[in-house]
Amino acid sequence: MLTQTVESYLAVRRACGFKLKSQGNLLRSFAIFSDARGKQHVCSETAIEWAGLAKSVYQRARRLGQVIRFARYIRAEDQSHELPPAVFGSESQPRPIPYIFSQDNIQRLIQAASQYGYRSLRRQTYSTLFALLACTGLRVSESIRLRFDDITPDGLVIRGTKYRKSRLVPLHETAQAGLERYLKQRRSYAPFDDHVFVSLRRKPLLISDVETAFQTAIDKIGLQRGPGLPRPTPHSLRHTFAVRALEACPDGRDHITKHMLTLSTYLGHSKACYTYWYLEATPDLMRNISECCENFIKGGQS
């Protein structure tokens, strides 16, 4: 039964540190689909049929890619399993162009969050949260998991992040003071929960809560964007932080290398290439790069 083989495969990979939540669900779906057709081994035709049930080409490629990786693993013990061809193309999808906030729009966003809703902790919660995202570049998931003990004199301890790594995020004294002001009101609001940010339900915030509050604030300030341009999301505050940090990078190859590595570690990226992506994704940074290259070439010829 493929179902049992899938569970064994997932157990091995999870033991190596992979979470495989959505991937596990996909492979279980494929196993059930195959078992229903009497297939005890991976069959290319069945895999392609199952993957083809997805709506978009990207989703089909992603589904089939999971089966291909699974098949490579189990073929090491049993060559009866077929290795499906990647008929739907590459799984990789171009990353969307990030929305970059101006300093003025960040201030307007935080101000709008501090004025929306009832005169309750909600106003302070979201204005403090958005300010923290803007000045630290944290992921939304990292910020809503923060607990009281994670706030230290040296900064925020971000535990078990996206890649199961922990890191320390230093805070500017103004950010530390703002967080302390919020906590003075928050501690008595939900004394039996130690999450830093809580909802009106006195429970930890959900990502959907943050997205709703963010969109409400965006609508309130009337943020304009042209057709075809990226849509601002809570994650845009992280993008903005990264881009501003890169813009502040000093000249010189050694300085740039150290700056990139430091920023990559600070943001919790698993690879430095994920930090370099911001260079090619931001027109202002690309323009700076092209100007530096042009000046270098001119200088070399003169």
C-alpha cells in the first residue's frame, strides 16, 4: 500500500527537521488516489493524472514535483516504482515584486492602526505590532509567537523560526521603549496568557487577524498604487526593512559582503541568496548597481 510507504517517507524526512505539512497532505492524497486505482507502486500515468487535477499549471507542477521526490527516495529500495517525468514544467514560481513603503506611509499606517476600532487594547496592539515589523523586519508569524520571556535587555529572542533556527534581534532603544509602553497595558488585559500580542478574544493573534487589521489601515489612509503594481501586505514591512538596510550599505566589496551576511543572519534567511534577491527586486537598488557599474567601467577606461 502506497499510503504506508508515504508515511514512512514523511517520518524519515521529518526526523531530519522538515515539517512537510502541505507536502505531506499532497502525498497522502496521491497515495489514496493510487490505492483507489489498485496501484501499489508509483505509476507515472497515475501521478500525472492526479497532478493534473489541480487548477493551475504551477499547482500541477508542484504536486507532481512532490511525487517525483518521493519516487526518487523509494526507488532506492524498489525499482518497481516509476519516476514520473516533469511534464508540467518547473515548480519554481517567479517571486512577486515587493511593495516598498515610504517612511511617511509607514507612519500613516501606524497612526491609522492606533485610531481604528473601539478605545481598547486593539489600537495599541496593532499600532505597536506594525511599528515593530517596520523597525525589525520580523516575519508576521515570528512576531505573533513572541512571549514575555522573549523580550530581553539585548533584544528579541526569535525561537524556532521558519527554518527551525533561533536568533537574537537587537532593538533600538526607542523600539524597546515603545514595546514596554504597550506591555504596561497588555499584561493586565490577558494575565493568563504570556503572548506579547493578543486579540480582543484575549488569545494569541492569528495571521488572518493581522491581515484584516492591516488592510483596514491601508484602506483608511487611501494608499494609492497604480495598475499592475504590487499590493501592500503585512510582509511588505519586512521587505521595506530589508531594502532600506541594503540602501544604507557602505561602499566597498568587503563592506558589502559583511553587510549582506549580517543582514541575512538578522532576517533569519537560510541562504544569503534570499537576501540578494532584494537587489534585483527593487528598482532603486538596481539603478544604484547599474550606476556603480557604469562609473567603474568609465574609471577603468580613463
